[in-house]
Amino acid sequence: MTRMRGAGDGARAEAEASAQLGLLIARADLGYVRAAIEGDVVERGLTFLQHAVLVAYEAHAFCTRQLGIAMPDLLWDAALAAASRTSGKFFDDKHRDIEKLAGDIRRLTDATRASFREGRRRRLARLLGIHNPDLAVLSVHQIPVATSISLAFHAGTQVPGPSNIQAAERVVHDLATGVGQIVAVLGLAEVKHSAPAGELDSAWVWGDGDSQECYSQAFSGDVPERYVPLLLLLQNAVATAASVATSNCCNDCRFAAFKHRLVVAHHAARSLAKLNATPSLNKATLARVRSLLDDPGPSGVLRLRSLRNGLVHLGLSDVPREAFAADNQVEGVIMHYTSGQGYADVDALVSRALTMLNEQLTQWLLEPPDGGIGFAGLLRPPPTA
């Protein structure tokens, strides 16, 4: 995304430059996520879906409100798309506190459990000792990156009830269709990009377990039960961003992957800060959370809120005209929002923060309680067809 020559001077030229750059960022985002969700690896597409919905949702709003483009009605459920977009904030949600979020995810877990365990045949299977899991865990190189609960949550199915679980395939299809519509509107239908992290295509592995048993063995057994799914949600997102949110396709895809990592790292750090302020947290959990926040990586990405907002919402109208005079406009925009830090420096900071959070949260997740076998020890390969 190199310099674009404006037509004329003054405020109009500045507005045109910011709008053009916003559109270029939207196109880069959509090319990047499209390559992930349309690729041959279904699992990678599932882990990218929430970010894909976020960038498509913001691109639609940007084109409608700021560019005045008549956009088509999208085929996704608008409420589910909005919920999916917001779910990437994790605990950093101004509309509900951590306790309400924990309750919502608990009910989502219970609804999933009920859909797998209720009914005469399933009760009979349990009586016969047949493994009847209700929690699916997706891993890359033995690092958990998603669960059936986190995928349902990020797909927007946050209103509890078995019907939402049973409709998950339709919901995912509709969200992906909405992303595809935006891709087409922005002229990307014939543009092909290489899938992110293609070298990991063979590394995706599913495991099945009982949610209650797995949660009791997670995070060294120290975390209060109601917070375990929340921390698992956070670990999954950080692990996905650290492991597969990369691209060597082109400069646009590399920048879009940087933005993906930035958004996850920023909201992960803000979520940990909110968890740190939760009065009911026990001492063992609080000590772990504080050790994560004391690291320079998360504390550094907490200061990138203005950059996150500018890149996510695509407005950039507050960026001064001189920033667009740089040979690389992205560099100028980043330096404006970070008080002089360049693209490479911010990318390195975000990568360091994600690497540390991924390592520490994953190690904590897999650490067994005293005398236990740990979260991973309870997972079994899914049955073969």
C-alpha cells in the first residue's frame, strides 16, 4: 500500500486520501481472510471466521457511511454478525461485565452438553461406558486453538439454547456468505491470495472430551470453575493469532495479518486487565494474571488503542495530512497513532506480546492440578467414520 496521489489540496484532498487508504486496508483485510476461509483446510477457516466477520462488517459500514456507496443487504443474520464482531473483544465488552459474560458462556456450555447428552440413546451409551463427549478441542501442533464452545461463541451464537448449537452449521455458512458478498462488492472475486500459514495445513487435530472433566483439569486446577471457559476462550484466540495469523503472500496480506495480530493482542491485554480487577478472583489466579500484565509486551499493546481503532474502523479522518505524504502511507498512519513508532517496531511489539501470552497461557492451560492428568490428558481422538 504505497503512496496515492491526491487530486488537489486542502481538506478535500486529505479526506480523499484517508478514504482511499481506508478502502485499500479493507481490500487487504478481505483478501487475507478470504484465502483462509475458502482454503482446503476447513479448520483454519473456522478459526479465522470471527476476524473475517469483523473486517467484513467494518468494511460494509465504512463503504456505506463514509464513502456513500449503496451496499447490498447481506445474507447473514445481522444480530449474529454483530455478536460475532463483538466477541473478538473477549472480556473487553462495555455492554456486559465479566460475571455476565461468564454466565452466558456457562449457559452456552450447558446447552451444548444437553444437546450431546440428553435422550434415551445417549443415556444408554453412558450406562454402557461408551465415551460420549460434549467438548471438541481443535489443536495445531498440540496447542489448543479452538473449542466447540469458543467457535459457537465467536459465530455469534451467544443466546443460550440447544437450537443454536444444532443450527451452528447454518450460522457459519451464512456468516461466510456475508463475508463473500463484501469480497465481491469490493472487486476481489477474481483476486487470489495464498492461504495464511499454509505450512500448517496438516497439523490440525481434533480431540474430544467431557467438558466438566476437562475444565476441572485446566489451568492447574486453580481457576474458579466459572472463569475456566473465559480463560480458555482467551488462550484459544491468542494461540490462533500467534500460530496461524501470518502470511507471506504479498505486502497487503502481511499487513492484514499484522492487523489481525494487533487486534487480538490488544483485546487480550485489555481482557486480562479487566480480569485483574475482578474482586472474586482467587490469589493463585490473580498472581498468574498479574505476572502476564507485568510483561512489557501486553503493557505495550495496551497503549495501541488509537491505532487499533483507526485500523479497525477504517475512518482515519483524524490523521493529519502530512501523514499521507509519506511514500508508504501505512507507515505514516502508524507513526501518527503511536507517536513516532514505525511499522516494523509495532509489528515486533505485537508479535512479542502474542508469543509470550501464547506460551504462558498455553502452559498454564495444560498444567495439571496436583495428582491430575491435565486438560490434554482427557482428550481422545474423535471416532473415525
